[in-house]
Amino acid sequence: MTKQIKYGSRILSVGFVAGALAMSAAPVEAERLDEGWRLQIGAGSGKAQRGVSAEVRRLLAARGFTEIEVFRVGLKGAKARACLKETRYEVTILNNGRIAQSAPTGPCRQSVGAAYVREKLTRQGFSRVLVEPRNSGFIALVCRNKQRMRLAVSQFGDVTRARQIGRCATILEPNDIEQALKDQGYNRIRFTDRQLPWYKAEACKNNQRVELLLTRFAEVRRTIPIGKCAPPLKAADLQRFLASKGYSRVAVIDPELPRYGAEACKDGRRVELQLTRFGRFIGERDLGICVERLSRGDVAELVKSEGYRRVRVKKVSNTYEIDACREKKRVLLKVSLSGDFLGETVRGPCTGPSITNIHNNFVQDGVKKLRIFAFGCKKGQKVRYRLDEFGKVTETKIQGSC
């Protein structure tokens, strides 16, 4: 049994022993750490990385927000910067999915699609434009002044890098023909023979896979059915699809085309993924260690970072129960093993019994010759204080150095 009291400028932790009340200058604020699970702390953040950002981004995306950046994850919610229409907001979202606060912070640029990029590059004088999504932006193969170029294009449609990769001949190349085939409704195009006089490619159309024989001018001379094509992925199928690829703890971040976004775990790492509607991976970003469980020490650190004090953590079945104080209230928090906030119950004021009450309780229990001591350090010396039942110091004795 422990109690914290203030003596001078120091906080002392009071513990009862047989026949006496012993105190030390180092209060215990959490139970002993488990030796099993350990948590990687994000550089400079001081907080556990818990994968909560994926759910926050999904919830905001469902409300029409884009360009979502989660910059703070707390026990009861998170804060993010995001765009809605042409305005950037700083948003506070609670664990129940409710937006508690949103404040405009400035203008916002909107992301664009591949069709917009192709149209914009064509207006700028490029020809034979082929645009493919890549990571958060696009890669474009174009021709201008008889030169073939590879362009890196941002998600806002801006050309960020250009590289010359050869000459644009009169005869169409497979990259040119690929765009012509897309215009005809083909998708998932893969060239199997790039040497003239004929090009060969495999492609899908109406969920049917076919082999195409093509001329140098993008004319389809022969079509041979060779099997079935899986239908395009729907957002509802992303978790199942990624699970079939060996990913776990999948959270869909962006369920809208032209590209899907998700976070998932694989091989002990958490990654952010981007996929086309046909399940082709076009981007991957490492997010760090994939934390499956938190230790009691990790949970105590997380709760303290939210402003709670006198924190004690206990594992109960598949949850953690935390007895803590905040704003003069004693509360019981429940947190999942992976650190998700499950609920909070107020248990009363966060005050302990007085020294007099503690003394009387022991006397009522039949304890006789009760002595109350407090141990602490003062000016580098270890001091023992003897207290009466009213908390008044009746004796002081130096017991060595601290």
C-alpha cells in the first residue's frame, strides 16, 4: 500500500510495512516492465508508433479530405493537416471518428489524375504522351522536337524532372502503342515481342485476356483469346487482396481511384502501399517497425505523455487497465494490447487518505505500537523522519549519504 505526500520541496512515497510506516523518495508510478515485447519510439516524437495514422487518414478521406498528413497521435485522438476543396485545415479527430475541431490554415492545391496530366502535357506541345501513376505522382513518356523524354510529374500535375532517353521515330514504339491500346479499352498491357516487323502483346479487355498481333502503326491485326482476367479491384476487396499477398493488419487509407492507398504489415515492417485498380503495386514507403503489442512500460509512457500522473498499469485478459490521475480526478483507463484507447471511467477525486486517517485505520485493524517513518535525502544526506499520527515531525536522524 502506498501514498504520496509532500514534505518540504520533495514528494515522498509512503509504504506500510509490518508494524511501521516506511517511506522512500522514489515513488513507483508503474508496475514492473514485461521483458517480452519492446516498442520502437519514433525519432524525435517521443511517442509510440501505433499505426493509428492509417485509420485517421481513412476516416478523413471518407469525409472528402485529401493530402492528409497526421502529425500527432495521442491516446484519445489525433491531429492532422488536410485539404478540403481548396482550403487546408488543421483537424482534431477523436477515437470515435468525430471531428472535434477543424481550423483553416491556408490555401490548398488539389491532386490531379492521369487524364489531366496527359491533357496538360499535350497542351504544352508534347506528343505521343503515355502517363503511368508512380508513387504519389506520375511518370510520363513523351515526344517533342523528335526527342523521346521521360518526365517525372507531381501529384499536382507539375513536371519536376525531365530526362532525354532517345529519339522519336516515325514508326510507333511499344510505349506509343500502349497508349493507343488503352484508348481502345485494353488494360494490363504487357509486350511479349518488341521487335519488328510485328509487335506482340498480352492485354485484358472485358475481363478476357488476349494475345494481340500489332503493326508498327498500332493496328491490331490478330486477336487470340488466352484466358480470363481478374475483374478490377474494388475498395472493399483490398484487405482480402493484400492478405493473399502476405500482408497483415491492413488499413485502407485511400479507397478512391485513380490509385488505392493502404497501410499494412509484412516481415515485421509496416509499409504504406499504393495500388492500381488492377492490383499492381506502384508505390511503397517504409513506416518502421510493425508493433503487434505494447508492454506495460510502453503503455505507462503513452499515458504519461497525455498528461496523466500516478500511473499504474495492470494487464487484464486482452486489455490493459490503467489507474491514473488527471485534473484532480482519479480515472480508470482501458487500452488494447496494441495501444488503442478503449474507454475511461471516473472513479472519484484523486486524493489519498491523510496521515491521521491512515494511522487510525491501522489502529482499528488491531495494530499496536505503530510507528510512522519517512525516508528522504536532504543536502546529500539520507534522513529518517519520525512522524506522529498528525503528520508532525517528532524526530530527525541522519543515516548516511544519499
